[in-house]
Amino acid sequence: MPFGEAFPLSETTGPFSPREISKRNGVPLELCLQTVGKRQSADAVWSKDPLNWVKAAESLQGSHLNEVKHLVNQFLKDEVWIEGANLTIAQVTAVSRRPHSVKIFLDADVAKSRVDECSQWVMHNVMRGTDTYGVTTGFGATSHRRTNQGVALQRELIRFLNAGVFGSSDEDNVLPATATRAAMLV
């Protein structure tokens, strides 16, 4: 019997109950009680539940078989909406393995506003002189090193990581098409 049927969701207790998630994270209980599968705007979910506690709690409900069925249904859908918060493994797999039968939808205005917002944040912090990992600092073991040449640092990162280089000969130097499509989507 699925968790929600055995115990009404509004009355359950415990660390992963909707009531406890609501209390700990300041997320409205109504949001915690929403059913899986209802489409919500990514902005609404992100602003109310930035750590995805609701989604984590929902994934603990039901059976493994139901979860597999849900993933298969997502894989078989003919459209994927990119919203910045809800992309699943099943959707990435569908796009990478069924490129001619899956359409990708993106709200370009929302996406552009988010990219602009992130770009402005980076530029604001660079102009203030704030250390920002990978933008004004090195990476990994060299993160203690600072630079004011952010563009050159990004180019060096790509070169250093040998982006796109996988082998020593031309035949080995190509990712499979499915991996390339998945990487581009993510």
C-alpha cells in the first residue's frame, strides 16, 4: 500500500513528512501536500523549497515499481520543458536517445533573465573585488591563487581540462552522440 494511502499525508509525522518539511524549511504545508506529477513553475518551487525537500519527501512515498513506472512515462513523453529546476534523468535520457521524437521547450525570456541575473551577479562581485571560486580564483588545489584576468582564467580552464579530448587518435577523440546530446542539455 503506498505511503499516502496508509497514512493521510496531512497527518503523518517524522523527519520526511510534509508537516515536518513545512515546519523545518518554512515551506507552506499546501506545497508539501501537492501531488506528484502536477506541473508547477520552477520559480514557485525554487523560491519556496530551494533544497527540494518536498521532492525528496515525495520520492520516498510509494513503491520502487511506481517510481520505475514514473521514470518510464517521463522517458516516453514527446516533450521536455527546460525550466532550470525540474530536469530528470529520464528526460535527459529521452532527449539523448530519442532525438527525433522528443521536442524541447524553453521559455527563452525566463531563461535569458536568469542568465542575465547570474551574469550581473558575477560582474558585480568581480567589480567589488570579491573572491569567487573559479572566476577570480584558481580551481581545486590552486583555489588560493587570485587573479584579475577572469576571461583568461576561463580559457585556461578549458585548455587545461582538455575539453573535448578523449583519446590520442582522431577516431578516439569523439564522444558518442547520445553523450554529446545529454551534455548539451544539462
